[in-house]
Amino acid sequence: MIAIITDFGYRDHYAGAMKGVIATIAPDVPVVDITHGIPRHDVLSAAYVLAASLPHFPSGTVFLVVVDPGVGTERRAVAVRASERYIVCPDNGVITFINAEEAWEIPVPPDASATFHGRDVFAPAAAEIARDQGIPDTWPAVDVGKLTRLDIPEPRVDAHEVRATVIYVDSFGNAALNLRASLLPFPLGTHLVAEVNGREIHLVRARTFGDVPPGAPALIENSEGYAEIAVNMGSAESMGFVRGAEVKIRTSSPPP
């Protein structure tokens, strides 16, 4: 199986052309579109979606991840093995949240388009791995310790305050933080204040969206186990919890 993540959107032919290449090389391999809706050039969001998706696919799945603002430059094309699955991607940080076990450099054909490696480099590589159930012997090994990873500030946690970064905002406007919810020091029902982009927003530590009134924000554990700012029937993004924002959350008295 090949599972695809891109920022190509749904208007143009790019995703379809990649699937045509896959069908030519590996016609019996099923293809799943995880999403083509990653925000343009947003490598961090792609990294989050990849990590969130990977555990739910069968062993041997090849993830084809093409969010590649450096296409045609000196950045490497790589294949990575992790958790009995493969990831074919640019070496630009999309594997930031992945525990890579082995990696190989994918050769770039001399006639590859300088602007569409998704079609000419990554799709053929993914199809070849899926068809042959392994990495070609001719691909050189890469030191996994030298793979590119995004520089994200480490979260800070104490008894009354956490500092974290928004690493992903979904289509509902829910803002996932780079902090596992199991590390939150706040019991359910705790009244909190979140500081983001110069604003202070009152919210409650809750189990799920409906535990607060419509339009009210909450700090919850999302389906991937991360701490997340969400608004019941609304959008945390519209309150300033945008991708990349630094967030400080502290205990507070209930608002008047």
C-alpha cells in the first residue's frame, strides 16, 4: 500500500499525475490519499499529519510525503524505514516526529523536472519500494542522525504553568501543542488562562468539546494524545492559536 500526503490541493493535476506514475510501475498496489490539503509549503503540518497517520496503516505501507518548498535544490530525496513502514520524502524535516531506524538517498534521474520531484522522483521511488517490498540495493545508506529535523522549542511544564508551541491546526481550528496531554499538570475542570500573541484567554481543562458551552475554549487531549486548544462549535485558530504560536497556559480563578 502507498499512502500519500501533499500540499498540492485538489484543483490541479499534480496528485493525479503522481498516481498515474504509481499505477504504471506498480499497478497492483493500492493507493490511499491521506490528504492533499496540507497548507502550502507547511513542512511542520506535514510532519504532524505523517506521525498521526503512520501507526494506523499496515506494516509495509509506503508513505509518499511531498511537501517540498525546496524542490530542485540541493536538499536530498530520501527513503526512511520506521516501525516496519517506509517514508519517501524530501529531507526537509517531514520526519521530525518519526523515530527513523534506517534511511537511504533516492537517486534523482537526470531528466527529472526541477519543479516536480513528486512525479519524477518520489512517486517512482514509492512505487518501486511497494512493488518489490524493499529498498533497491543501489540506493546509498544515509546516517539517520543527519536527517533534517525541524527546530521546535521544547515544551516547559511545572505545577502551575506550561509553555508550548502550536504545531498543527486542523480544519476545525483545533490547535495541537507539542506537548503530550499526559504531561499536563492540570486536573479536569481546572480554570486556566492561556497567553497567546499578546492576548489572555480564559479556558477550562476538559475531557471533550461538549464539556464546555458552545463558543467556549477548552484544553483537551486530542485523538493523537497531544494537548490541544479547542473551541466547542468554534475555532481556536480564530482566537490567535495559529500554527507556530508560542502559548503559555497557567492556572487561574474562574472568570467573573
